[in-house]
Amino acid sequence: MRILVEDIMTRTPWICSPETNLATVAELMWVHDCGAMPVVAGGYVLGMITDRDVAIALGTRNVPAREIKAVEVATAPVVFCRENDDVHAALHLLGASRVRRMPVLNDRDELVGIIGINDLILAARPMDGRKPELNDEEVIETMRRICAHESTQMVAMAAGG
């Protein structure tokens, strides 16, 4: 059975606008228990901002959080997948791009969800007793590729791995 991204993604993720300041971004992440959110304008994803982006920006700029806009620290261009993509292609893209979360777009390039490590873990080990939609090995391999340090990847590539 073919598993699509839309089968396991989180629908209607929390978002911010390019003009949202980092104090508000941090509060949204705290209140909604999320570590990343798409930066969206006019329905289109312009970037992704993570809690790490917020922390590094605040730790290195010596500027109050309310004075820094999300668009200034968000990662762009955005690695994304489509809602009708095979989930295995999304796993490969997450691993190859070394990102933990990725926006999901429809055929009109509009944001319809987000897929991340939480979704992958829950699909591999459903809490309600359903049959797993992914196998553990696929998820672990994706996580290994995401977490590998660049120097580790270089050594593996040089060794033919």
C-alpha cells in the first residue's frame, strides 16, 4: 500500500508572518508546543523559523527580541514536499536536507501541513494499536541522516557509504 505525506502530516500548523517579531515567535512556539513554524505571506511559505534560529539570533545580536523580524532569521529557500508525495520520498528529502520538519504544499504551492520527526515516529509506532504505516528502520535511517554531523557524512562518502 502506498503511503502519502497527507496520511501522516500534521494539518494546519502554527505559522507566523515575515513581520512577526521574535518575542511573539517564541511565545507562539511555547504556547503551541512547537519547535518550528513556517513563515507565511499571502498563503505562501517564504521560510522556516526554528527555536534554534530564535535562540541564536537573540544570543548573537544584542538586540531585543521585539526588534528582530522572523524573516530576518528564517531559513530560505524552504525544503518542502507535496501532500500527494509518497512518504518514502519525503523521508529521503528530510534526510538528504538534514531538516527535522518540512512544510507540505498543495499543487497550488499553498501550505496545507507540516511533516516532521513526530509524525514519522507516530506513523512507525501508532499509539492506538493500528498497523504501522512506516517501519522502524526507515525512520531510524532518516533520523541518522538528519543528525549526522557534516564531517561524519564526509567520512562516510569518502568510504563509499
